[in-house]
Amino acid sequence: MRRVNPLPTLMTLCNMFSGLWAITLAMRSIHPEGGALEAADLQTYAAGAVFLAMVFDVLDGRVARLTGMTSRFGAELDSLSDMVSFGLAPAVLANAVFRSSAWAGNVTLGRVSWVLLALYAAGAAVRLARYNVEAISAENGSVSSKGKEYFVGLPSPAAAGLAVSFVLLHHWVSHNAKDLWVEKFMALALPALMALLGWLMVSRVRYVHVGNWFFSGRRKLVPVMLIGAVLALAAALHELIGILVFGIYVLGFLAWDLGRSLAHARARRRLRRAGRAAPPPDARLG
């Protein structure tokens, strides 16, 4: 094994530690020990720990590429850390939200919720394993440049971001809504959303590699403007910024890929019709 670069490795481990912190806070929120922190507060901090893991996940990859120390060891360690932070932590947090909601006493719904959350965790595991298989060369074990422009399947950090943003939205609605059924509906919808995110992670839907797009040398003004717009929205709508950003990313590229697939299907049908309508070669010669 080549020499391990300590800085990106440390950042990858900080990613995993943040995920472990999120799991710990989420589990504590199911049965709060009392004191100043209630279940909603602990779950909010757990969501923040998942966002912190995303920061470390971005930094470790950038540092490894800048120093030329990308390796199979780093790729495998990154996937293991991502599984903790973006696979298990959101599932545990969503389970804690469901168990602390008005549906906590419903055994049947609790079991269905657990199955849906297990599907999310399984989707994250398959997504990360498939990415390693596609990104790592089978010949020499080096990390290839496959998928620089886009990901095949929803990236696990984006899936986790939308999941925990929905948790934050759920708490904001619960605090401000007067109707209890709104809170109950969102608590019931969270496991279904998680299962949908699990399917998107193992799908063949194309999602743009945002990190490479932002840091590419071909675009300089657009990323700065987008970052400024996001910061402005965060200042004005800090409770909703997560669900807006991640929702636009997940649903926007899902609609874009669906439209691209439909356009390709129409083009293939036109080619087949044109082929059937063309006269045979002998008729053209005559």
C-alpha cells in the first residue's frame, strides 16, 4: 500500500465521527434524560452533525486530489465513513423522529417505518459499493476519473441532506402549525421519503457532480453567484434553506434525466420509423 496522506485521512475520519455523533444524539432523543435539551433539540443537533459530515466529505476529496494522494485506501475509507454518516445516521435520526411523534404507539406503523428506513440504509450501502466498483480500476487498483461530470444514482450526501432537511422542516412545522395532523402527516411521510431516496441512490438517474462543477476552471462567475444566492436565502429562510437546496437538486435532476430519457426514446422511434419508410436498396437502384 502506498504511503497514506494523513490530512485527507483525518478529514475522512472526522466525517465518520460526525456521523457517529449524529447517531448518538438521535438515540438520546428517543428517551431524553431531562434537562434543557428536549427531543426536538437533540434531533436538530443530530441533523447539524450530518451537515458537518458533508463539509468533511467535501474537504477530504479536494485535499486528496490537490496533493495527488488519491488511492484505493482513501476511496474505501471514504465509503465506510459515508455509510456511517449518510447511510446509518439519517436512518437512525428518522427512526427517532418517528418514535417521538404521535405515531409512536402504533406497532404496525412502527414496523413498516423500520422496513422503509432499512431500505434507505440498504440503498446507501449498494450505492457506495457500486461507486467503488465503477471508480476503482480493476487492473492496478488506482482511482479512475470515471464520473467526473456526473454521478449515476443519487449521491449519498445529497440523499442524507434532503432527509435531515425534512427532519428540520418537520420540527419547524410542528412548532408553528396549529393543526396536529400536519405534524402527524410529516412524521408518516418521512419513512416513505427515505425509501424513495434509497431507490434513487441505486437508480441510473444522472446527477451532476456539484463539487467538480463548482471548482472547475471553465466556470468562474456562475458558482460565485449561486453561492451568494444560497447564502442570501439562508439568511432570510434559514429554516427552509436545506429543503429548498436539496429538494431542487434531487427533484430537478430527476426531472431532467426523465426528460432526457423520453427525448432519446422519441429519437429512437423516429429512426425506426424512418428506417421502415426508406425504400429497399434494389428499388433505389432501379
